[in-house]
Amino acid sequence: MTGSVTVVRSGFFTTIQDEGRFGFSKYGVPSSGAMDKKSYGYANLIIGNKTNAACIEWTLQPPVLQFSKPTLIALSGAKIDAFLNDKKIDMYKQIQVNTNDVLKLSTCRKNMYGYISIKQGFLSPVVLDSSSFLKSITRKQRIETGDTISYNEIEYYNNQFATISIPAIERNTKELEVYKGIEFDLLSPAQRSTLLNSEFTISNTINRMAIQLEENISNTIPPIITSAVLPGTVQLTPLGTMIVLMRDCQTTGGYPRILQLTEDSINRIAQKRMKEKCSFKLIKFI
């Protein structure tokens, strides 16, 4: 039997996300998927889901949810206080949910994105091999108050609920490991030094497409032909602004690609808020 989650309050920007859709970049379709795939992965791991099970991803202001049927859930990502029927519950732990239970989460105290997994995943429509919401691809762009989301009812529990320790991602360190971008070697020695020996500030331009940094570095690289980009690509605009592309980014771009973040660094910068700092540490391919 299936149950449904009623969205009592939607929060600021709440969506369904999985690992993303792949193989469609030649058609200009972004990969999408969870902004912080490490936290998303923990949420599914805790309750024994498949790695690509659809979760709810919320941003800064979490939703309030009511469940119609018994199931298991887990919470990960941004740090919050969580309550089931006004009783405090833990993050990073299997939580048993019963008929008509209400999940409330406080405004997050740290980081940006939180995840709610459910046993066997939310039954959201699959479009181009993924349930991830994306404008112009999926019917909905975000979850709204009053929506209902289906899931499979779970009637049996083994009562052996494991807890994992809070992962290192919550420390949200400043240093981000990066590879050289395609146009990195076109930077002057002085530009490279500035890039790799400075701290940069997260601006107020933050969304699922990109994160813009406040500080500029001079750009003397000639314009490039529009070329392939992917999540984690750091582009340098003609005015010297650095833009870090994120999960919903376009598949091609015309700005020089000076750095490429590692997957772990994409997760880390995704969880940074406006005015937080970051720096880049160059690593070599193994």
C-alpha cells in the first residue's frame, strides 16, 4: 500500500532530488541532483535505501510534513532541531513514523541544505531517468504548501536502528580542493598566486545553478569559444568575477574555466552561506 506526505508548510525552497540525470548533456539538460550529495547519501544509507532513492531537499527554511501511513525516515545535512509530534528526534538516525505523525524542523542553525529520506524513496515522477526537480524538465520546480507526495507504506520494523556519527561535512572548513581548469595555464603567475593564496567570500548570489564569489581577480584571458562545463567548474568573467557552477548549471559556457572543484568540494561549498569564506587548494590528478 502507498501512503502520502502532506506538505503542511513548504519552507523556503524545497524540492525532490536524487543523484541526478546523466547522459542528456548533449541535449543541454543539466545533471541536477542533490546539492550536497554526501549528506543526501547518508540519508539514504541510514535507512537502507538504494543509492539513487528520491529524497526531499530543503533550503534554509525546512518544511513541515504529515505522514498518512507508517514508514521510516532519516534526516541529514543542515543542522536543525527536529521534532516528531513535538517530541525531539535525532538527525543521522532511523526514525519510525506512524499514521498521521507530524515532522517539524527548526530553522537551520548551520549550513544551507537539509535532506529527508523515506524508506524506498519518495514516489515522485521520473523524467529522463531522474526524479530531480528542474525547471522546464519536470512538471514542478519546487514543493508547495498543500502538495502531497506518495511513498510505500512500511509495516514491519526490525527495531535495530543504527546511528552514525555526524560527518565531517558539518565542520564546513574553508579549504576547497580543486584541479586546474582547462584555461588555468593562461593565467599569469601573479593571477595564479592570488587565486591559490587568498580567501574568497560567498556573495548573496547563491542558487542551484551557481555561487558567485565577492572578490575579483583580474582577467587577461582572451575570450573562449563556448565549451563544456559541469558542476564544480569555476568560471572567470571578463570583469574578474568568479562563478562556481552548481548542480543545475548549464552544460556549456563561454567564460574561461580556471578551476574544477572535486566532488567533496562541491558538497562543501554548497553548504556555505552568504559571507562565509573559502580558499582553494590545488591538487594533482593521481
